[in-house]
Amino acid sequence: MTNWLQILIDDILRLSKEKNKPVSIEEIMKDANVNKIDAMDAIKEMKKEGLIKFKEEVQLTEKGKEKANMVYERHKAIENFFGGKEAHEIAHSLEHFLDKKDIEELKSMIKEEKEKIIDFEEGEKGIIVASVINEPKIISRIIGIGLSPMSHFRVEKKRDDEIIISAHKKLVVIDSSLANKIYAIKVGNESIINRTT
């Protein structure tokens, strides 16, 4: 199964938990910003895994409810951590990739100031903690290039329309509009580095 399909499945589980009732394909498409083919691919996989029953709407099985509770709890913990108007979108992005240990580390960083990657200067280092990207395929691509939550990076070069960073021993070029949607904590504080490596 591809990463983006797992992200979409998690989105459907969270949506079902939030609504506390069966959800339609249209609701899934709107919430996850996907087309009908993508939604149906996720539904087929969920049926295969025994997470749902499906006729005209997605209805969680007991197994599905258990998994939905886990996804929803991660989502709420992240949402509570960030607060503010963008918290829900940030939680959408992070809920797919963080386990309990990562959530606990994020909670311990609550007093640290978060900044958009675009606001980092050349040579500054950081740890990615969030994004406000809500499209599963884009999130999957970002994770694929090594920019997952809790990843360490360094800004190598800034240009008007892009930023070049090193992460996981490779250079990555990010469009400025995307770098404006990824949040990080600056590292210069050894205690932060030690907690996340």
C-alpha cells in the first residue's frame, strides 16, 4: 500500500470518528481533498482490512472504531499542542506520521518557538514539527523527500522563489509557497537535539 493511501485511510477513520456516524464518499472527497477514484481505492483497502462496512456510506466495524480512536487521539493531541486557527490543519498533517513517543516529544517542546521554514536564515538548523498541508499526495511527497515530522534540517541557500535545505544527507529544493507551510523549531539548544536524535 502506498503512503498516500494510508494517509487517506487515516483521514477517513478520523472523519468517521469526528462525525460519529457513517460518512459518504462526497464527505470523504471534500474532507481529504481527493477525487472519487482515490476515495474508492481507500474504501476497498479498508474493507479488505476489516475496518469498515460499505454500501452507500462508510460505517466503521469494531476493528475500525479501535483504529479510528487511535488516529483521532493523535489528531487531538497535536491539535491541542499547536492551538490557534491553523491547529486543525497542522494536526491533519502530523497525525499520519507520529507515534506516541513522537507526540510526547512534541508536548515537551511546547515552550519552544515554532517558525515557518521560509523564515529561517541560511545556515540555521531546525527540526520539522508541523505543516499546514492537507493533501495526502503532497504530504506523501514531502515525507518521501525526507521532510517528515521530527526531521533535522539545515537551510543551505535562500532565493526569492525557493529554499534549499539539507536533510538526511541530501539537498532538497522547496518552493517558497511550500516552505511557508512547514513549521520547525530552531536548534541551537543541545537539549532539543538530544531529545530528537
